[in-house]
Amino acid sequence: MSVLNIKDVSKIFPGGTRAVDTFSLDVADGELVCLLGPSGSGKSTLLRMVGGFETPTSGQMTIDGDDITHVPPERRPTGMVFQSHALWTHMNVFKNLAFGLKLRKVAPAEIKRRVEAVLELVGLGGYGTRAVTQLSGGQQQRVALARSLVLEPKILLLDEPFASLDQHLRERLREEVRDIQQRLKITTLFVTHGQDEALSMADRIVVMRDGKTEQIDRPDIVYREPRTPFVAGFIGTMNLIEGTVANGVFSKAGYSTPVPVADGPATQAIRPEALELTLATDNAQGKVHRVTDFGTHGLVDLELLDSTRIKAMVSHPGLFQPGQGVALAPKAIAAYRDDILIHRGALTPEIAARRETIDA
Amino acid sequence: MSTLVRRRTDWTGITFAVVLTLVIVLPLLVVGTWAFTNVWRYPSLIPQEFGLRFWNQTLARADVWSSISMSLTLAVTVTVLSAVICLPAAYAFARMEFPGRSILFFSFLAGHAFPKFGLLVAIAGIFLQLNLIGTFWGVVLIQLVGTLLFMIWIPVAAFQAVDRRMEEAARDVGATPMRVFWSITLPQAGPTIAAAILLSFVGTFYETEGAWLIGAPQVRTLPVLMISFINNQPVIQYGAVLSVLLWVPSFIALMFARKVVNSGSFARGFGG
């Protein structure tokens, strides 16, 4: 039952690098929040500050109202799982898990009971006597998770825990961790640069860039309604087309579509699945470059008349051949100007009708 | 299947093995043989008479026994002092930033970069004024200098090789920095540090020039005694018996090393 509050936290490294810049976030009880961003976005630094391994230059952090900003890591109610698992190789699995309990002067019988229970929880029952180095990568990461969980931390911190694992294992562990987190209702902060990890696990996603927040929202909203072109481009595949708006019509090299905003330069964002293609000979707005068949769907790479590359998802990839002319019909678009969202909308019948007059 | 795979004869390897055997094992064999020889005259290839006569004569001497105990006391004292001084210093070099860090670090190399005897003579001059010549602690001091390189450089490599995340994970589960050092850093670096301690013990035990120049004639270690035996008496067997005696500690040390230190971490200490 724990709440984490981060208020106006900044971290400036001695070299002058501003890793985290006046960052604020409130994590609710039992919530799993993902910090998502490219490398260098400050997400790991932020997590390490919550764990106590870095000291904020300014700002405040509290857990359940208690100020922890300057509390050393050994006295924080946080548990961290490292990317490199950081298990102590000179101890076996049991001793790795028991170390923290011993420091807390828990009775040996109680230690044994709790360690065995948590090993059971992560699916490694009976592995206590194994040497850490005998375990596979996935098992090592589970032990690392168990080592944090056995101490029942108020806040669980996960620093790209699956980054060193292969794809299949990553997907399985992701589900397991999510299950365990929900069963224990433990408040969790999770750092990742993998958008699929964030989308599949998080209650809320914090998209970070250059130490600042770009957007904090539910995964589906971050995906469907990205607030900046950066978020739009970072989560999922997104076509970002730079063009100009004149008289309510966005145009770029023969491609045009109505966008009800003031005249000027704009960036249009369309998901590949929101872009409908039709074969066209006369009014072709683009040319098919490559068709990839994924079985469940196909992806068409196409070039606008000025060679701008965009992607469209199609249900029947067999219909398209490289070199063919196509017409584009976006079903949902967003427009940005100066990194700010200025328009979002599905095409209403009324606008669709206007488009037909433009196309004609 | 594997039985079908023929290993090619590695002639380079065999050449190396033969040359190394000739250079290292043969002299040892000759010295070993001399130690158990009563009579061995030219041109016979093997001694005319084997026996323990010279062992009895050597071991009957009081100066041999006193030099053995002197050597052991010295080696233990120097190793313990060196560990107490060098290990915390090595940790500081490995984990902390301070002004002059790299200059200090490389200064330990200086003691080994110049002709050692020149350095020793200069130090002897200073010790003479300090009344340290011919004293136990004078020899301890001079031998400490010799161990510094091993006892700083190898543990620094060992501490640096310890994963910082392991230490952070220990802090995370509630260990204080001191506890992290004892429970995580030291055990992780342990085998390599044991190798350094072993090297410094054996190195001190066999050290001759410093012990001779600073300690003689009052402080007589086993190697110093051996030199005077060889210089003063034209009987080869005395020197040979003492050589065999001198092998004992290094042999025990090596056996101990094989048990405690696995070869991997031993090599890591040397940057391997």
C-alpha cells in the first residue's frame, strides 16, 4: 500500500549534463508505471535516484509521504532489479535471497520459509542450493526479482530487467512479472526502451526525452493520441510527413488531404493501419516500392512523388506490385506544428466529401 | 565421431615444452641430486655415493635453524604489514577519484624501474643515519618496498573487476557500505588478493639483496646464509641442501594456491 511522489526533480552531472530536468510524477498504490525513452533520455538516472544510487541536484521524492530524497539506499523501502541481474556469484541462490533478511535480523526458520515461498512464486522452487552461475539467463533474472521481492519493498524498481534476454524469454518473463506484480499489488516503476514492453505491461507510460516528460498516459492513449511528433514516432510505426497547409488543405508532393488548421508548415502523422491504399493510374499520389507479406497482414512501402517514404498496412498484400501507382486515403490523422498537436481527427463524412473534390 | 578426429601434432608446443623442461627442470634436478650426494667426482654421470651426510651436517648447525625462523618471521611480518597498508590503498585507487591518483599509482612502478641495487645502496645510506642498519625492522622496511607493486597493482585490478551493480544490489537490500565491502567486494576479489598475498610472501622469503645489504651481519635470512655458504665453502652440497630447504615454503605455498585459488582468478590478478 504505497505511493511514490516525485516533485520537480533535476539531476545535473558534474560535467554539466542535465540528465533529468524538473521531472514530476505520482505513482499510485499498486500501479505499474513504465519510463519509456531512447538511451540518454534520463529514465535510468531517474530510477537510480528513486533507488538512492544518485542524489538529485534539486527536487523532492517521497514514499507514503516520507521524504526519501537524501536517505541512503540501504534505508529506503525500495527494491531494485538490475539489468545485469547483479547476483552475488560467491553465494548460492538461497544465500542471495537470505542476505537481506539476515541483515534485518530475521530468525533463521523464518528466513527459510520466506525464501522458499518467494522461490516458489518466481517458479524456481527447490533451486536454493544451486550456484548462481549454473542458472540460465532467465533463471538468474528471476532470482534477482525474488531477491527484491523477498524483502517486501514498498516500491519495486526494474531497470531494463529483460534487456539481456532473447525475444521469447523476454515475452514470457514480461507476462510473469506482470502477473506477480498484480498479485502482490506492489507499486512498480519500470524502465525500458522497448515500446512493446511498455505497451504490454504498464498501467501508465511516461515517455521521456532529454530528461523531460513528453507524455504521461495510459498505453492505449499514448499509442492512439500521441501528444508530440516525438511520441508519435517513438511508439509504434508512424508516418510523419512534413508539408504545408494552405486554405485548410495539407499538401506534400502531390499528396493532399484536408486539415482544418491555420496556414503554415505542419507535420502530419498517420499510422500505417490508418492509411488506405487504392490502385490508381491517373491520379497516383505515390508509387509502390516494396510489399512485405506478414501472413496476417501486409506492409506496403511506398514513395510519394518527391521520394518521401511512407508505410501502409493492407489486408491483401497480393493486390499490390512494386512500381504500381496508388492513391492514399488516410482514415485518421494528426497534425503537429512546432512540436505541438494542432489537429487530430478521423475523417468525418463532411471532410471526406471535401477530399473527393480535391482529388478530382 | 570424436575418435575419428585426429589432433595434429603441435611441433611448436612440443619444442616449447622441451626447451622449458631443459631450462627449468634440469638445473633443479642437478641441485636436488647434489643435495643427496655424499661423493660425486668427475667424470661419472651419476654420483658415486648417495647419502644424507650433508643434511646431518647442515641441520646440525644453529645458524641454519635461526635463519629459517628469521626468514619465516620476516616474511610473515612483511606480508601482514603490506596487506594492512596496501589493501585499503588499493581499494582507494580502484574506487575513488583524488588528485594525483595516476601519478601515485605509477610511482609504485618506479621502485622496479631502476637498477635495484643502486636504490638499495641509497636507502642503506639513509638507514645508516637512522640506525636501522643491521636491525630486524630495517629489513622489514626494505622488503615492504619490494612488495608494494604486487600488493597494490594486483588488488587494484581485483577490486576494479568487482561489478559495481553487485555492490549496489547489496546496498539495496540493506547493507551499509562497510558491510558491502566485507560481504560482497572482498569475497569477490578474494581469490585474486590471496594470489597477491602469496606472491608477496614468497617474494619476501627469497629476497636476498635488501636483506643482505641492510640486515647483515646481525639479521641473517636463509638466502643470505646460503650466499655466505656458497662464497666461503667450496663444498657444493651445503648450497644444494639449503636450496632444497628453500623450496619447501614455495612448494607449500603453491599447494595451498592450487586449493584456494582457482586458476582463472589467479590469472585475473595479472590482468589475464
